[in-house]
Amino acid sequence: MSTTQSQGLKQGQQMKVTERIQMAGGPGRGPGGMVGQKASNFGPSAKRLLGRLAPQRVKLASLLTLAVVSVVLSSLAPRFLGHATDWIVAGSIGRQIPAGVSVDSYVASLRAEGQDRLADVISGVDHVVPGHGVDFGAVGAILLLVLGLYVASNLFSFLQGLMLNGLVNTTVKDLRADVEEKLNVLPLEYFDSQPRGEILSRVTNDIDNISQSLQQTMSQLLTSMVSVITILVMMFWISPLLACIALVSVPISMFVARTVMKRSQGQFINQWRSTGHLNAHIEETFSGHELVRVFGRQADAEARFAERNDALHDAGFKAQFLSGLVMPVMMFIGNLNFIAVAVVGGLRVAHGALTIGEVQAFIQYSRQFNMPLTQVASMMNLLQSGVASAERVFELLDAPEQVPERNGSLPDVRRGEVRFEHVSFSYDPQVPLIEDLSLVAKPGQTVAIVGPTGAGKTTLVNLVMRFYELDGGRITLDGTDVTEIPRSLLRAQTGMVLQDTWLFEGTIRDNLLYGRPDATEEELLAAARATFVDRFVHSLPDGYDTVVDADGGSLSAGERQLLTICRAFLAEPSLLILDEATSSVDTRTELLLQHAMAALRTDRTSFVIAHRLSTIRDADLILVMEDGAIVEQGNHDQLLAADGAYARLYQSQFAAPVDDEQVA
């Protein structure tokens, strides 16, 4: 294998984990990387999620009490309505019996006439007063009692919902706070190993899904379980035989619901996978809309859209159709159960074993009994989705944190001497990158780092900032090991300008003051003039009060980069790191900025990473890196005279234009 091939292999192996993940697909993941997933460890994750409610034990106990009271009150109502029916039946029978004739004698006369069934029915009815009709006073009192039960039940249910809302929102608020705190102590390695969209999904979509799942399932599950227990007690109290008949439908209903849900869940996964593919195609097509038109691929883009849209339509139809079968099938089984209860109940009334009111109450209970079971079945997908989201959030919370801070104080770094002493580091332990590297950046020096892509240039300055921890050796700042300096204090004295510009939503003034909020207006304007920001800001409608977003709004890439340079200029850092800081500006502006940055670098140590060697000719020390090692170092003239790696890089950039002119 040639040296070039070996270098290419190592560079490929050292490609950032982020790049590899972002290029990989996300099978089965819908928008936000969440919907359609199923928890791999449902039990432990659900238990841990419920454990998040533990700090609010008092509210949780009150919630359970309110749910029990609400369900018990509503469950008592059918029993009393049955009593009201019995009073009406008793009044109807009493009107048919002559006054002065006892019920027993009337029943005996019916039996003597061979009307045993009617005699059995009348003998099973209480409160019969011969010669009197319906006692509307008693019926009215019962109806008022039932009305009171329903009003009280709904009141407790309202209080339960109100308390649940506070309980869930407080829990989710604490969860968000824990996630935010966790993000602040995660090492940069974690963010490099996870796509940005994946992290944002866990912080936003997954937590929102947890909130919705808890809101929609917690109350329903709690109420449903209490309802099932209460209704079962009432059903067995009225008639154990009818209760057993009603229970026959339970395993049948659960089996059917589980079968249908299992099939529909697969279709929902297909639906969200198809949605993700369609959204990805739309985003890609519209982001590169100009390129699609330039190459005349509109028809091809439309054909792919139609294909994926049809796939989404088919998957969505199947998912909705199958999931829509749950309720009708459960209702059909419930109706069969209702027929069985009605027939057997009628026979029991005919034999005098039950009253009409008791059968009426039981039928109501059998209807109510199937309802919570149906609700539980229909909520399982939502519950699984919520637990799956919780599992993903817990994975983030369980991620290894950065090395804890040591107790230390910020030394006087005004000198800014940086030493690398036998430093070793690699992203992948199996693929070494930097091995036994030593160098000294003297106070006030400008150290330029050049080399091919993947050589370790940016890694070198990331190690100074403690974005990554060393595998071996140490880095000192003015003689103090950087691991003994709190990260926040170390980075507060460091200014960094990256190739990828980043602005925060707000005014241009807010973005410039981000690194130094207490700067005066005169200092801000001085920094803006020195970095040539002032000349284009005045052309904007609102000047320094112009609002921009993270993408820079109407600003060009070069203007955004000027703002980031001005932001670092205004912060007056002791240590300056410039990573391709002028890559997006024109040549004339770059020359002007070189003078500005020369002033910025005065009396402070600077690390400059550059591919355009014209920007670092005046550097005090130039380091040439290949495969994580410094292969050459010196100033511009010394390295050209050495005719080594730097000379080859320089010739590749400046010799070609000369040759072209000679050929012309």
C-alpha cells in the first residue's frame, strides 16, 4: 500500500462520528425520530417514568383518592336507578291489587289459578302497597340522590383532571430541567456521536410525547382500573351468575384487541417510515430547488414524490383501517354479551330471583364494564409510544458525563504560553490520531497550523479548550495544567472564531455583545470599525438593531463571518483561536481583516488554522501536520527553503496559476 493510500485510509477512519451517523439512514424513524417506536425495555422504562412522579407523592395520593371517589360515586348511581325502577314496578303492581288484600294472599290466589310465573315476579318485588300506585315521592328522592351522585362524581373528576394537569406538567418541567442540566455536562464527544436532529428530538419531541402520553393515559388508566374493580364488585353483589357470564367476554375482547393492535402497530411503523421518506424527499428537493431546475430533473422529482406519496397513502390507509377495527369489534363482542345478560337476566326475573331494577342496573354495569377495557386497549399504542420516548430521554440522562472539574482557580494567563507535553489523543482507541506530540506556543506568538483534511488541526485547538480529554500527556497554560483550571474560567479567557458561523436570534448588537455583555457603545463601535462590520451595518434598515436569526437572515456568508470576528474582537480574549476565520470573505476584505486580526492578536497567543496559506505568511510559527503528527515547523521562509511538505502545499496553491499564465 502506498503512503498516499495509507494516509487516505487513516483519514477515512478518523472521519467524525457525526458525519458517519448523519449519512446513515434512520430505518423506522418518523419525523423527530420518535413516532412509531416501541420501547425495547417497556417494564423498567415505565417503572422509571412513574418513579419521576415520586417527589409528588402527596399529589399522587390525592389524585388516586379523587379517582376512587369519583368512580365509586358514579358506579353507585345505576344501583339506585334500579331501586327507582323497582319502586315504579311496585306501584304498578300495587295499583292492580285491591285495597285490603295482602300481597301474600294475592300471590297465593295467582298460584291457585296456575299463574306461577306472575306470582314469582310479584313475590320478588318489594314495597308493594295494595290499592296504591307509584310513590313518586320515593322515586323523586332516589332520582335526586342519583343526580347528586353524578354531580359529585363529575366534580371529583374535574378536580382529578386539574390535579393531574399540575402533576404531569411539574414532572415534565423537572424532566426538562434535568435534561438541560445534563446537556451542559456532556462532553463534546457525545454531540459528535449523535446527529443534531436526534438530540433535538429527545429534548423536544420526546419530552412533549411523554407529556401527552401521561396526560392522556394516566388519568384514563387509573380511572379504568378503579372502574373495573368497582363495577365487578357491584355486578357480583347483584348476581354472581350474571357476573360470570359478563366476564366470559373479557378474554375474547382482549385477544381480539391484541391481535388487531399487533397488526395495526406494524402498519403505523410503515406509515411513519413512509412519512419520513416523503419529508426527506420534500426537504431535499426544495432545499436544492435551483439545482433540480438546472439539471432539468423536475419530472424525476415529481415522479419520486408521487411514488412516496402513494406509499404513504397505502400505509396510512391500512394503519387507520386496522386501528379503526378495535372499537367496532369490541362493541360487537359487548353487544353479544349484552344479549346473553339480558336473556339470562329476564329468566331470573321470571323466576323471582332478581327484580327488574336489579337486571336494569346489571345491564348498565355490563355496558360500563366493557368501556374501560376498550379504553385500555385503545390506549396501549399511545402508552408504548410514551414509554419509548421516555426510554430515549433516559438514554440521554444516562450518557457518560465529562470529567468532573478539579478545584482550582484561574491563573494569570495574560502571558498566554501554551505547552503540549507528549500529548496523545484519538477519537477511536483502535485508530491512533495524535501520538507523543510536543510543542510550545510562546506568549504573543501567532501559531499557524496547516495540513491536509483530517490531519488533526482542529483537534489540536479543541484539546486546548478541553472539548476533549487527553489520552496521555498534558497541556499547560502559563505553567498550569489545563485540567486544573475550571472549564468555564478557561474558556472565558479564550476567543474562538470558527469556519461555520453561528448567530443567535436577536439584533446584531445582541450578537456582538454575546461574549462581553458589559461592553460600552464606544467599545462596540470601535470593534465594529476595526473589523469592517460598521461599513455594511449602516446599509441595513435598522443598523445595529437589525434582527437576525440563526441562519443570518438577509446577511451574506461573509457578513456573518465578519460579525463573528467582531464578536471575538470585542471580547478581548487572552488566547485567540481562528479556525478558517476568513474562508467566506472576498480577497479584498480578507486583506483588510488580516490587518485587523494582526491588531487583535497583539500581546496574546493565537492559533490560526488555515488552508489558504496566503493568510498565514506572517505567522511567527507554522506547524505542518500530517496524520496527527507535526512533520515540519518554522516560519514561512524557513519552511519554503526546507522544500518539504509545506513547500509542496504552497506550490500546489500558487504554482498552478503561474503555469496557466505561461501556457496562455
